Amino acid sequence: MEIQYLGYLRDNPDAYPNEIEDKLTIEPISLQEIASLEQLCNNGNPFPKALKELLFLAGASCYVLDYGVFDTQKELQEYVKEKMVLRNRTISRPFYAIDIYDTEQFFFIYLDEGDNPKVYEAIYEGGGLDFPDWIHPLNPKSISELINQRIDRQKEGRNPF
């Protein structure tokens, strides 16, 4: 697969490149698994290019994203949707969760916003002073901008999150 948006992730596959044992290396998922996820999450329509690249490069493990305790991307997507039902929350457009925190919030993209879509945060208990809605955009950051910023933080020795 040609990498157009996530070249920085491709070129920085390890969180700790100088370590021998604890590199925290990105791990991909197969194109077949990506196609299955497209069927499950996007009615068989192709994912945005940046999401497809992310899954192709680091869908099984990514040191700058938290996939939670789930063994597969499918489990993560199903969990987010189940949790939304339990919390009486809905997202009416096709979306894909790319990062999860504490099981109380997650980052996601809408699958109909182009090849390098903006990232949004969903907080199940949102509605406070800081974020009046339960969903809000991240400081307009696309998938590639978010990944690049987190890689830079990691390289500086800071927590990428």
C-alpha cells in the first residue's frame, strides 16, 4: 500500500528505537481484516485513506494510540458502540474509533470527511462547562496531524498522550 498521509509513522515504527527489548514497535493488521472492518463500520465503502494507512501500519499496535484491552480492532469498535447504547448516546453518521481512554471517552473520525479526516473526542458524560456537547473536534487536527504530534512528543521523551 502506498503511504500518503502517515509517512512519519511508517518512518518511526518504534517508540524507543535504541532499546533492544522494549522498542514498542507498531504492528499492522491485514488488508483482509481492513476490508472486513470496512464492511462492519462503513457499509462496505472504503475507509478514508489515512485511516486505511493507520490500520495497515499499526492496526494491531500503535505506541501513540491506545486501543484499550481489546485484541482486535473489531472488538474495540463493538465495545464503543455497546457503551454508547448503555449511555444512551448516538452518532448518526458512520464513524470509526481510533483511540480509547478509561472506557469513558474515545477519539474517532467520521468516515465521510475525506481522505485525512478531522479527529473528534467523545466523552460519554460530556456536557460540562469545558465541553457543552458530548462530542467536540480536537483542535482542528486530522489523523495525520494527531499521529505526527504524538510521535514528536514521544521523541522528546514526553508522554505522547
